[in-house]
Amino acid sequence: MSDIPLSSLPDTLRPIKVDDWAEACNWIRLRWGRTAWEDDVILYDDARYWCSEEVWGGLQNLLNKGSEFPPNFAELTKAVKEWRANHLQHRLDEYKIQSELPAPKGSLKDYLDMIGAESFAHACYQKVQERARNNKLEVYEDPNAYDKWTMDWNEAKATYMNGLGKSLGQSKSISQDSSWDEIVAP
């Protein structure tokens, strides 16, 4: 998502100010009469992130519906959200304010590409090297192995986790070798 400064937006796409909210509340009172809202100032805290275009668009939609009673705040909120979804998004797209984010990545390959590792074993080796640099090796990790964990990966990969590839997929697991009845039934 690309953020742009509010100052580069027209006033109608910036968050409303207290005076804008007071004007909208007065407009409602002029069109429908007294509202059931006890305190317009407190309601401003909920409306302060709306922009002028969506407030006035939502109010126009409410007026066009022809209700004889003034809208309550929940109805106004719904009208503002409808206006935002149906009309305002096109205006915001002009400024490229909201763009779709790329699909989340999460596969092992994506992670390996991100850290610059060629394999799972390489990623593990990098983590052990990092722990060795920070003097935080695990108790089972030999501090003197692989030249005190300074050996280049191209040299270390011949022996580091060399049995891992043979064992992956070879273990007996629920999904590979057993049916649910065999596991549950004694």
C-alpha cells in the first residue's frame, strides 16, 4: 500500500474537522428536525476519520430514502460505509491510496529465497552460525564444529545434516502408513 501525505489530498478527502461535523449535524436537524442524539460532540469521536465526501454522500442517500424520522448514528454510519464502498473508492483510486497487497508468502521456498539459503539445511546452518556469533549455542551444539561455525557453507554442506534427505518421508506416520482405525483401536 502506498501512503501519500494528507496535504496532497483535496479537502473533501481529508478527515473531517469538528466544524464539518457540526455542520453535518445542523444539516440533519434542518432536514428532519431534532435528532435523538444527546451529544454531537461525543459522536464526533466516532466520525472523525470519515472524510467530507463520504459524510455528505451518506447524508444525501439517507435524505433520498425519504424517511420521515431523522437517522440515528448507526444508520448514518451504515450510509457512510455504503457511500465509501460504492462511490468513494473510485476517488481514492485516483490517488492510488488503497492498492491490493501482494498475496502473502509463506512457503519454505519463499523463506529460503528471502534469507538467501539454498536448502533447509543451509538455513539451519546459518541459524547455528548466528547463535555461535552471539555465544548462544544450544547445549547439544559443539562450539568447535565446522571451524567454530565459521566454515563457508560450500564446504560444510557435504557433511552438515547429510542424513536428513534420506530420512524425510521415511518415518512411519499417521498420514503415510496407518489408518485411523489402527491408531484409535487398541
